[in-house]
Amino acid sequence: MERTKIFKLLECDSPLAQVLIKGWVRTRRDSKGFSFIEVNDGSSLKNIQVVVDEKLPHYTDIKKLTTGSAIAVSGSLVESKGGGQRWEIQAGDLQIIHLAPEDFPLQKKRHSDEFLRTISHLRPRTNKYGAAFRIRSEMAFGIHKFFRERGFRYLHSPILTGSDCEGAGELFQVTTLDLSNPPQKEGRADYEQDFFGKEANLTVSGQLSAEMFALALGDVYTFGPTFRAENSNTRRHAAEFWMVEPEMAFCDLDGNMDLGEALIRELTTYAMDVCTDDLELFARWVDKKLMATLENIAQSDYIRLPYREAVDILSQSGKNFEYPVGFGNDLQTEHERFLTEEHFKKPVIVFDYPKSIKPFYMRVNGDEQTVAAMDVLVPRIGEIIGGSQREERLEVLEARMDEMKMDKTPLWWYLDARRYGSVPHSGFGLGFERFLMMITGIRNIRDVIPFPRTPQNIEF
Ligand code: 4AD
Ligand code: MG
């Protein structure tokens, strides 16, 4: 007989004579003549109760079943006589696949997130992390669905690259040179002898590749891992994180903002539609205001605010910010949260940032001081999307690269795109983990990544 997932059984309308489930024991309770076992197979937040009659063979072994043990149960799905659940399984046969020792760390009590991080290999077996990672899976699917419905093509941009898209120098270097004794040339490591014949790193963004493909396929998106050696141990930075990066040909900054807003609103609605049970857990135990926040994010029209006006609002707020406010200073999390949580009380898209704090590829505005950048800010998280219209004018792009003292040679191909059929185009990057933090109310990025990588931490 084929195994049925528990979430399917819980959706049944009528009893079933024969079912087989396989999963892990959450709890066991004995009463006169029976043992009641709560089984979870990871397919849903809910367990199914298995009722074992003492007449079953190996009943003495079954009574020794510990939390965390793996079992297979066949029997019939019947209406539950006890309260709390509609269905239960009357076991006809129960096989112990593996008996876990008594020291299984996830006994029935609440554990701190910090402790659970030390057992990241087991935490998906808890209610909270099972829910978080089911939501992560559903949201990944939702992203593909969103773009596919709009005619975007999915691009696999390279993970290994020779370029630094953001120019922020937060690269993880990739090499096969012997680090204890690298070949030398002119006083430094000789990368000509390295695997690729030149310096290589892990990608910080798929954008530059996406631009090339947008100028060929029209609308594309990448969705994959990106890496940044930012040595900041914050709750919203990881060294390895996933980014969703759409790129649209024939599209200006307004169209870009429209897409960013639509993506967040639709995916939030999608989460509320398909992850109902799992989200309820977060609304109950993690953030009491979660559902109201999500409704607000799904239903509001987002404020569109030029950077200069954002600076005015912040300067006049009467708030004592830790970081300075003023034209030329980047917005910090505290500023972003003030704008979204206190001032406007909804998501805000800040655009036209000073050129001096943004990368080379952003389109220079008529004022020569600002670029056509936009960041989407949401309550509790701050920046969730960063994007821009790209500089499509070859001379302006080259001048900007010179101004920033960049070597244009390795980016010859990027400049080529401005030589042959250059068009206005735009795109952005959505931090997938920041999005998941927003959806679940989880406050630390380490808790929405299966095995988080942060400074001094690459266990598992
Ligand atoms: O604003 P960023 O740096 O933009 C880019 O990388 C552009 N090349 C994207 C594009 O236009 N195609 O990063 C985009 C988003 C941020 O808004 C944030 O949500 C997330 O990526 N992000 C991080 N998430 C987790 N950990 C980090 N260290 C992150 N750095 C950026
Ligand atoms: Mg950014």
C-alpha cells in the first residue's frame, strides 16, 4: 500500500478503510487498554492521532515508543471520539522503523530560538520551524508563479563570477591556489595560475547577467543564492542569502516601482491564502499583530517618496536617531522603520537617491545629483527591495565609471549592451529571507534559512 501524507488525511470528507502513514512520534500517552500516539510527518503543522489497542502484537514495544522515533502505521481513518481533532487512525499494524533514545533534544516544551540554532539539523522537526520552512517552500513557488503569469523567463545567472556588481567589495574570493604558498608575481598572488586564470568570487547579485538577458528575452528574473562577506552581525544580514531579481527591458523607474509593489502585495496575499495553518502559528506565538500587518502590506497603496522628501521628514521628526540624516547619507534601518512604522504606517518606496551612495550602473537623473534608484521599505524590516533604472547611455555610463575610478576593461561586455540596441531598462532585487521575515514575523534572519551562514558560523 502507498503511504498517504497526513495533510491529505486531514482534508478527508469521509472515513477510509485502509491507510498507511509514516512519520515521527511527537508524544505518546497510555490509558487503559490503549496507547495514543501523536504522529507528524512534516506535511502539515497538525499531527494525526493514532490509537493502538493493547491487543496489537508488539504492544509492549509500542509502549516504549519515545518522542522522535520513526514509525509506520496502517489502519483505518475513523472519526475521532476524543475532542480536538476530526480524524484519527485506528492502528491495524504499527511498525517501529527506528527507536530514538531518550535524549532526543526536542522534548515537549518550548525551546529558545538561540538553542534551536545550535541544533539546526533537528529544528525543522519543531512546529515553529516546520511551519517556517513549509512557508519558505510555498513562497518560492509563489515567486515563480507570479513571474510566469506575467510572461517573465527564468534565468540561471552564474554563481561563480569575475565581477563585483555592487562594487561594495564584500566578495568571497574563490581560488584553487595553495593559500599557504601561493605563486607570486610582482609581490602578490599570481592569479594567472589560478583556476580561471584571473581572480574569481561568489556572486553578490545576478543583475548584470539579468540585464544581458532582458535585452534579449524582454522580461527575465533570477532567483538564486547570493553571497556577501559583510562583517556585520545584524538580525537582517546573512553571508549567504537568496535574491529574486527581475529585469525588464523598455521599462523606466515607475514601471519598476509598480512591479516591486505588485510582487510584495500579491505574494503576501498568496501566503495568506495557501499557508493559513502555518501562519496562524506565527500570529499566535511570534507576533500578535502579524495578520493586521500582512493585511496592511497586501492592501495598501505604497507611498512613493523622493529621497529628498524622506530626508526632510526625518530631519523634522524630532527623533534622536543614532545615524545622521541629511542629503548624501544613506538611510539606516532606524530611519526606514520610522518612515514605515511611525510616519506613514505602511510600506514606502523611496526613490531618487544621491548618486554618491549608489553603484555605477544606476541611471543618472537630470539634476546630475541623484540616480533613478528605488528601495521598497516595509514595517519591521526596513529595506526589502533595492533596485533602479539602469544607465542605458554609453557615454554617461563610461563617465560614471571613470568618476568612480573603475576599471572598464573587465566589463567590456556590459558596455557592449549599450552599443547594440540599448534601451531603457530597469530591475530590482528582493531579499527572499527579508521577505520571509516579513511574512512570518520572525525577527532574526538566521531563523528563516535552513542552515544560516553568518560571520564565524558555518556549522552544518
Ligand atoms: O540593495 P541590494 O544590494 O541590490 C542589489 O544587489 C541589486 N543588484 C539588485 C538588482 O537591482 N537586481 O540588495 C537587494 C536586496 C536588499 O534590498 C535586501 O533585501 C537583500 O537584497 N539583501 C540581503 N539580505 C540578506 N542578507 C544580506 N547580507 C543582504 N544584502 C542585501
Ligand atoms: Mg540596497
